[in-house]
Amino acid sequence: MSADLELVRRHIGEFPDFPKQGIIFKDIFTALRKGEVCQALKRLLVTYVLKNHPDVEVIVGLEARGFLFSLLLGAELGIASVPIRKKGKLPGECVQFEYKLEYGSDVFEIQKDSIVTGQKVLIIDDLLATGGTLDAANNLVKQCGGVVVEDVVIMELTTLGGRKRLEKNGAKVHSFIQYDDIE
């Protein structure tokens, strides 16, 4: 493990019984409280994208933590940073995709014309758990005509099966840190 990755991993907070009893919540925000960890995370992300996807044209960040990383990458690489948000949070004409949750459904939106047909898109978020939101984001980007090159997350809760779900649907996934001790 690289020194940068180890530094980030050491600073990720754990909050027992949040948001409900028996869950150990992994919190990226605690890691971002230190400038040197922010710099390490930036180096990890930029190095990874430049090495594996040097021709990516758009970074899509998922609400809300993914916004931080998409802007960082977009600014550093000189490419577009586009948000995907929950229904009703973006102005203008939007494209929507409804997805199922454990109890009910939700809707993701992206502003129309924020992705041009054929553009290579990398989707980023802080966490992969069950894969529902990333799967919805993949579908929404494809609906807009984008080509998803990879889903990148900082942390993955491996026991929840999100990677298998995404890969079953044809997605490529990269996580920097994996946990199998969520409960």
C-alpha cells in the first residue's frame, strides 16, 4: 500500500451505530480535516485517472460527497465536472433516471446536454455499498449518450455486494480502500 493510501486510510473515521444500530459508518469527512490527507487523496485520484483513463472527458460526481472529488479532478485535469443530484435539485431541463431503494425508489437527475454523445465519463463517489446509486448513475450517463469508462470510489464495503451488482451490469469498478467489517 502506498504511503498516500495508508495516510488516507488511517484518517477515515468510524462511527458505531450510525445511521442505525449495528452499522459502523466509515466517514471520509474526518480524513479531509487534515491538509496533508487532502493532498494525499488528490495525488491518489489524479495519478489513478491519468494512468488508467488519460482520455476521460467528463468527471461525474454523485450527490453529495462525490461532488468534492469530481471538482478536484476536473480542475486538476482541465476537464468537465458534472453533478448528478436527487430530483428537484438542479435548475433547467434535466434527464432523469428512477432507481429502486431498499424501501421505495428515488430519482437521479443530470442537466440535459451536460454530457455530449460519445464522451468518455468517469463516475466518482466516496463509497460503494450496495451499488444502487452508482448503478443508477451509470444508467443515467448512458441515457445521455455518455460512455462510462469506470466507477471510482474511495471506499468499498465489500460484504454488501455493490461491486458484483455493478459488474453484472457491465460496469468497471475501482476502489482504493476495501472494508469487510461493516457490522
